[in-house]
Amino acid sequence: MNPKTFIAGSPSEALRMRIVYALFGTAFFLPLNIFALEACFITAVFMSAYYTWKYDMHIWRHMPLFWPAAAFSVTAFISLAGSPKALYGVAFYFFTVVQYFLIYNMIVSFIRGERERRILLYCFLAGAVCVAVYGLYQYATMLGLHNAEWVDADAFPLLQRRMYSTLYNPNLLSAYLLMVMGITASLSLWTRHNVHRIIYGVLFVLFTLCLILTYSRGGWVSVFALVFFFGLVWDKRIWLLFLIVPVVLAFYHGEVVNRLLSVFSNSEDTSVIMRLDMWESTFYMICDHPILGVGWGAYKYVYPLYNELIQEAGITIYHAHNMYFNIMAETGIVGFFFYMWFFFGTAWYGLRVLKENRDTFDCCIAMGAASVIAALAVSGISDYDLFSTQISLTLWFLCGLFSNTYIEMQKKMKKSLINNSQ
């Protein structure tokens, strides 16, 4: 990379800042509007391509998780060889995997310094606040008349509505909120500024309330994972929050409690019964296509071959409602290996950073990224919310932000060692 690339006031720096502004817009619109999101993102992509060509930028070589991300991207493309809808698979691949890989690379390559990382994160949180406020308004005024499709009236007769806000699906909203809660909790624990701590705490409560109103049981269980994670890596007194659960169960008897307890019973809940049936069929699908899978995005075309009832009913099942089964079914053992390397590798690197210094903003981002992985790892057992382009883009966005942080931390450490040796 040209050492003059980032000189203030230079044409290259002016172009880089335009890319950064486009990434700010991408971060804000991630959960709000996919058309606005794509407009900002595509703008950033074209400017990044021009910048990379003109200034010979190859910073990606130093990313800690570039190779598993790249290997997964390649493997997902190769898996399309076994897809029954190869043309659709290629289009879906470019709309999903290519975008994930690009947003990860662009954030690592073009965001510079703590100030830009802060602004990027604040843009992300500003979008999250808009999602929460609109969701509460929507829930209170009962907008969205198709809400009945997300409710099992036979199993939960008192449950008439579930919040889904701008993401059109309460389970997708819950996955998004889990990621946002991980970030705001990290900010609240890290900051030493009392006013900032109050602001982050209020935001965390706001997002928690919205998560409750999604009535997503997988999301609720994943909150326990968040509490456990922060107690483990920050302060074990956080585990005292678990005491709230028995108090609620003892004194409150409503659909929140009934739905939470239904996790342990599948006798009447059709969603639980369907999940168990899907997992069994997906297991056989994996056994038949173990190496490269059935093809990225091809699950909905192949699943009816393993379930006669679904085939006769003409119902479309888009994913396996299990992150691990779905990725392995579509990309095989090879794709599953690289994806999990990237996924859990983010948490591993994040925990390494936390061991070094917990007082910096960079460590706050590391803790936030690791907490997001912990929450999604648990929610992924009962659902596959990363099937959504917006949700997966959010994950890869946060992973890119952490990788950007990690690279700059490594540079600072090397510089410090050189200065000390001199």
C-alpha cells in the first residue's frame, strides 16, 4: 500500500472519506430499509473498487480472519454445482455471500482510527434506536394486520401480536436486538463516564423491552447466554440478574411466562413439533450430501424431497430453523468448517484482546463482538435468523469492525515494542 495514501487533504484521502461516509449510511440503514441500505452499500463498493485499483491497496492480507472468510465464500460458490436451481443460486450467492464478504473487507480496509470507529458504531446504534421506537409504536397501535401469521393461537390463545418492526419477522428482529444488546451492554460496562453509562443503560433496557415483545423464545434464552458471557469475562456479580427469572415466574402469570415455559414442552406447540421434524429431515439431507451440500440457498428446493407432507401441502420451508444444520446442509462439511472458523474465530480473537487491556475503547468493541457471537451461537440452535440478508450483513459488519480494531491494536503494539527497544 502506498504510504502517501492517507495523507490528509490528498485526493486519495478525500476519496477514502467518501467511502467512509457511504459506510456510515450503510450502518445506519442496515435494519431500516433494504433499498437505502443497498444504495449506500453499492456506492461504497464502486468507490472502493476504484480506490483499490488506483492506489494498489492490499490491507486485506493482514486480516486475522480473512482466509476462513474467503474460503467460506469460495466453498459456498462451489456448492452451487449441486444446486437444483443453479441460476437462482448464483444470483442469491451474489446478493448474500458476496455482500457479506465485501462489507467485511471494506470496513477493515477503509475505517481509520478510534474516532471513525466510534462514529460508525454510533450510526449503527442510531439505526437500532429507530427500529426500537418504530417497533414500540407499531406494537402499541397494532399496525401490520398480518401479525396473525406469527402467532400460534391454539397453543397461546392470549398472544395476539408480536413485534417485528422494520424487519417484518419477530424472530429476525430478536436476532438483530441480541446483537445490539451485546454492543450496548459492552459500552455500558466499559465507559467510565456516568452520563454515558446512563444513556447506554437506557438503550439496553429499551432493546430488552423490544426483545421481550417479539415473544421469540430463542431470543429470550439467548439473553441468558449474554448475561452468562458478561459475568464470565467482566464481573461475576452480573450473574445476579439470573435471580430475576424465578421472581417473574413466581409473581407473573401471563403469555411471556407461558411461552418461555413452552420451551420445555412440545406437546401442543406446533412450532416446536415442526422444528423437530425439520431437523430430522435436514439430518438425512446432510448424510446424502456431506461434502459440498445441496447448494447455497437451495434448502427450500431440496427439503420437500425429504418431507412428503410439506411436498403435498405445497408449503415452502426456507431454512432448517437451525444455523448449524442449515449451513452444513447447504455448503457441506467443508463450508461448515470455514464458516464456523470465521464465526467462532471472531469470539476467540475478541477474548484474546480482553485479556490484554480492558480499559480501551478497542477492548469494548472486542467484548461486544464476542458477546454477539455468544448470543447468536445459542439462538442458532433453535432458528437460522442469519438466513436474512440484513441480519447476516449486520453480523459481518460487526465482525469487520472488530477486525479493523484488532489490526490497529496489533500495529500499536508493534510500534510500542520498537520504541521500547530503541
